[in-house]
Amino acid sequence: MKETSLQCGHPQLDALYPRIKNFLLSDITEYNMLGTKVRGYRTPDAPSLWIRDFADMMRGFKYWEHDMQSEVNHFAETQTAKGWIFDYFTMTPEKVPCEKENWAKYVRVPVEADVEYRFINAIYLAWQATGDDKWVKSLLPNMEKALSYILTDEWRWDRKTKLVKRGYSIDTWDFDYTAGRHPWLNFQLNEHTFWGIMHGDNSGYYVAFNQMAAFYNHLGNKKRAQHWRKFAEAFRRRANKLCFNGRFYTHHVHLVPVKIEGVDESGQLSLSNPMDINRGMPTHDMAVKIIQEYQKRAETTKAFAEWFSIDPPMPDGVYGDPKLVGGAYCNGGIMPLVGGELARAAFEHGYEEYGVKQLLKYEELTRNNETYLWYFPDGRHATIETSTSPDASSTDAWGSSAMLYALIEGLAGVVDEHKLFQRIRLSPRWLAAGCNEARVCAAYGASGASVEYSFAHEDAKNSLELEVWGKAQVDLHLLLPRGARAAKVKVNGKVVRYKNSQVEQSRYVDTSFKVSKRTTVQISYQ
């Protein structure tokens, strides 16, 4: 069975995959939940299994993990009659030494509005890796019930804007602003909640609606697929109109008026912005403006990276915990999670060298074989003492998996657009890293499905060559040398149709072909 691997001759880039894999393998957690084995990957700041982190981490560990379903199944089995999903469960004492009981504990944080879309995201990623149609079909009622809850409940759905709402949290984090009514971090919703629209929730649901359409289309229910596609597009238009401020997505669009002294909300760039891009909510032009905003801040920030959780941060301690000073944790901490998402967005929208820069910065940061959920702007890493959380793992799987997502789907350019690599978008961007040769294999540990390619650039001959192994329909979107245009494309020796395209200043050649075993693609450019 094939194994995932990437080799391009660039020592820093070649080091990333095995290093990140080791980080994630250190975070495997297994529980026996009342007789049922549940295997997952722990969150970086607590020894528990959160659907939030897990759904994002799946984009990394799907390349080797054999069990993609047991944790998803457990969240489905414990779904409430009303439709909502628990945030996390654990059998490990969390608040040591105060808590000693190793009971099974389930938690839903009321402030959180993103749990249900992450549940659907997790099912989709597990389906891609396993190809298990029967399993997905059995979970459709759970997914429909979760979305029905979100789209109707008074604590989740704003009837006026027809978007998902939440309390005034810091982006997607799980506590909200109370103007001092609560003595510590507040996780509850009530009649005093400062409701608003947070862009990251809504981009996440936009993806979930489209994933529902994909499930129904694949399973033959065209009517239901059309319903979710139309709903998703109207939802997207409303979210973009309300939340995009011309440069990026506004942190919170308030439904209940509130002002925190010392905060210029019009300038606050929050962590879900690059995620919004990768979820497809902004147009290309909007995505470019967001990327450019990060580049501008990189030029002026004193932080070692522009991977801000929020910039500028909230005033020290206004959310109820004195540890939440500017530059700490979700209040302006520097997060590899953001860097990975930013890199992935940059690769897709014509800023390929900027994407490479983020990967190289992360490789340098983790050469000591440690990676943390967040860092202070001066480079100091998270600790239990400086965080509001009960742990500060040095093998952060959330941020490292985002970097792996950028490496494989962005730089190597292997994107599964269906399941089991049966239909892929192949966008090798190795030239942006100065690499003239590369060998890539992307394989799913749960099913053994794989696609493999080799890339070679001969500058003296103005030629590029790919050899692709697998069984797939391939849409090729290949980065050309700067300023070049394709003049001829051959697939297995036969001249085929192609198109030259441009993404910002980057030139690409586009063509499509089927691979049954091995296919050779030759591109001549001028």
C-alpha cells in the first residue's frame, strides 16, 4: 500500500511532512466509552477530544490514519434530540489537582456557534478518505438535524440578517464579553448577551451547506442537493455583504450595540479571515485584499510572524481573565493555525511565494521538534501559566495540521474534489519554491487510495513534465515559470487542448485528462 510522501530537494520543505506527522502521532488519544473504542487526536491545550480541533486536524492525519470514523460516530451517537452536538468529551481529569475523577465527561459551551458545521466537515473528510457511502447515508439524518437546530434556534439564528449569530467572543473562541457582569471567562448565553455576526461561523456553515449538496448529489437525491446549493449561495451573498469591510471581514458585526473602550473594531483583523478564503466564501478579489492586508501588517508588526489570533488585540483582561493580555493566546497570540491557513490561501490566489514563506517560517520555528498552539509576538511559546487552558502541549496538532494542509494541497497541489482521489485538482506549484524536481504521493490511510506524481522542469529546454500514477480524473492547473505561456501540451504523446490562465501575476496552464495507471504530461512553454 502506498504511503504519503513529499520530496523536492529543498531541505526545509522536505523536513516538514515527517516532522508534522510525528507531532500528530504524539497526540493520539484512545478511550473506551462504555464499551466502544473511540480513537482521536487530542486538542493542543487540553487532554480532551474536541470536534472543533479534530475536524481541522483531519486534513493532516487523513494521510496515514486508519480510523477516521470512531470519533465522528461518537459525536453522532451523543447528539441531542434538539440537534446540537457536544463540543468535546474526555475521560481524563482536566482541572488537576482539583479534579481527580476519570469519569466520562461531555461538554457543550453555549457561546459556541460553530460546532455543528465542524461535525459535518468531519463527516465529509472521513468520507473522502474511506469512500464509505453507506456510512454517510446513515448519518444524513444527524447532519440535517444539526443544521435544522442552527437555522431555527433563537440562540443560533438571526432572523433579520438570516445568518448565524453568537455572543461577542474573540473570533471563534468560546467565551464572550460581558462588560464585567461575570467575574471570570463567560461561557453562557442569556438576556444580557451582546449578540453579533462572526464571519468565521458563517464561512464554516457555507462549506457545510455545500458538503450537504455534494452528499445528496452523489447519493442520487438531486432535489435535496439543489436545495442546499441554492441555500449556500444566497447565504454567502448575505454574509459577504454584511461582514466584508473592503479590506477583510469585520471581526464582529454587532446586533446588540456594545463598545469596548480603546478598541478600534474597524481595524481588527481576526483569525478566521484566511479560513474564510479557504472555505470559498470571499470572491477572488476579496481574498486578494485579505492576503494583502496580512502582507501590509507583516511590514509593520513587531511580531515574528503575522499569524495573529486578532490584531490589534483587546485591552488586557476585559474578557474576565488577567492572563488574557495583548499578545497572549486568542488575544493577539501568534498561531501556526493561522499561518497554515494563510499559506493555503496564498497558494490558491496568486501569492505562491508568500505561501512558501509561511511554510519556511514554520519549519524554522519547529526545528527543536516542538510546536505550540500559540506564541507571544516576541517568540515565547505558550505555557500553562500564561494560558487560560489546562495544558500547553508542545506537539500542537491543530496548527501543524494546517501547515500540512498548505503543504500538500497548496504547494504540492493535490486536492481531492470527490472521494478516494477519484477526481482531483492537481496544481503543482514547486517553481514558487525554486524547486525544479519533486516527487509526491498522497495516500489515505483508511482506504489505501492514492495518487502519485513526479514533476520535472528543464529550464534550458523550456519544458515541464509530469508523470501521474493512480486512477483519477485530473484537472491540471500547473504553475509556469514567471512570465511564461504554454505553447504545446501533450498527454501520453498526443497533443491536447489546453488553456493559459493567470491568477494575479502568476501564469498557469490548464488541461484535463484521465489517469488509469500511469500518464505522462509534457508542457512546452515560451
